[in-house]
Amino acid sequence: MKSIEIAAKTVESAVETALKELQVSREDVEVEVLEEPSKGLFGLIGSRMAKVRVTVKKTAEDLAVEFLTNVFRNMGLSVNMNCKTDNGYINISIKGTRLGILIGRRGETLDALQYLTNLAVNRKTEKRVNIILDVEGYRKRREETLNRLARRLAEKVKRTGNKVMLEPMNPHERRIIHTALQNNMDVTTYSEGEEPYRKVIIALKNAH
Amino acid sequence: MQELVRTIASALVDHPSQVEVNVIEGEKSLVLELKVAPEDMGKVIGKQGRIARAIRSVVKAASLREGKRVTVDIVQ
């Protein structure tokens, strides 16, 4: 964690100098006053400068990487992490060798780790953040697979007239299916059941 | 494996210093007993056990390499 100590005539001017040096704004730091200034006797004998320690606060991204680094070390995995923040979402892409165990069946392990990371980070941040983990482009590949699956099943429903029930999926994956077919002329989609077993159903448009 | 559970649990609770993980080792199995401060129980279990399930899922993935069945028990 970045931290510097600055002495100046007043506490305020010491903090100001520190912020300039660290190139951050007041909200991003914690200030600790090490020594209060004193004018001394007649401003001559025993006068003392103010001394502060200014520490840059950890960002949500720092907290997430710190948590994941500890988890991966204890799992015996060596990985590379790359963070990208855009409008409230922190995307962390994880690369390394033999990371299949991090994904798990249908991304179950990845989702679990993502959930735990969000809990661990949001406990400590003032503003709620949303962290999305991806391992070796898994999420992107999964999205493409689900899109193909949705189109194929829609064709089948159109051909046979019978509705099709998909396997249980998490909200994110269900949304991918709904979105893929929302403009389809022949079929409609809806979800049934309770989490975590909620499933998407694809049915003929005027059949239900 | 013990450290993994400790790392995750400590990041979720209000009293990380009270997190304890005991290992009961069998021939083919490993039982990890997770103990936290009473007021932190909810933080490692979650609504309908969602957090506990996530912890188990990550631990299970890590255990695949060791070739042992690992279970995580949350004890009082």
C-alpha cells in the first residue's frame, strides 16, 4: 500500500502536499496526524511542524486481486490476472495453465468463486461493486454455446410444436437464452421453478 | 486445503481472528471443520446455505488434484 509522510507548517498544507505528490484526491486517502504543529514560545523556541501520514486507500480492484491471489496460492495455482473496470463492473480475466478445475462443471466453480469474491470485496467498500470473473475466455465461449443451443432448440420447437425445457441455469445464463430468442417470430421463452433449479422453457408462440 | 478454507472464511467474517479450521484426516477423506464467531455464522452459511455451498464448491475443485474426498463442515 502506498503511503508517505509529509511535514509542513499546518496539517492542511501537509495533506495538500502529500496529495499532490501521490497524484490522488482527498477521497482516495486516509490521513493520520503524526504530530500536531505548535507555535512554541513567542513563535521562537520549541516550534514544531505538523507531520502527517497519508495512505492511499485500497480500491475494490485491489481488494479483489488480493483475495483471489490468496485463494489461488492456497489452491496451488499460478495465474495471471488482468483487471478492467467499466461502469461499475470490474472484469477480472484469469489466465494460466491447467485452469479447468477453476471453471468446473458448467462454470459452477467459477460462479462460486465469483460470488465469494463479490462478498469479500463488498464488505469493505463503501460503494457496491460488481465483479465478474472469467477464466481463459470461458464466459464468452459459453455465451456462444448458449446462443447456438437456443437457436437449435427454437427450430426444434417450431418443427415439432412441443415445448422444450432446458437444464437449470443461473440468471445470467437464462438471460442469454431469453435475449437470443426475444425477436424470434415462432417461439417464446419463459422460466419456471425456483432457484437454483430455475429453467428456461421454449414454447411455440401461441401455444401457452 | 486448511489454509484455503481459512483464507476464504476470514475474508467474509467480522472477526477473522476467531476463524478456526480443524482437519480430520482419514485414509481417503479429509474433513475440514470450520469454526467462526457465533455472530459470524450467517456470513459463512448465507441464505439457504448459498455461501457454504460456494465455499464447498471451491474447496472441492482444489481437492481434485489431491485425489481425496474433502468435506467442509461448519461447526458451532
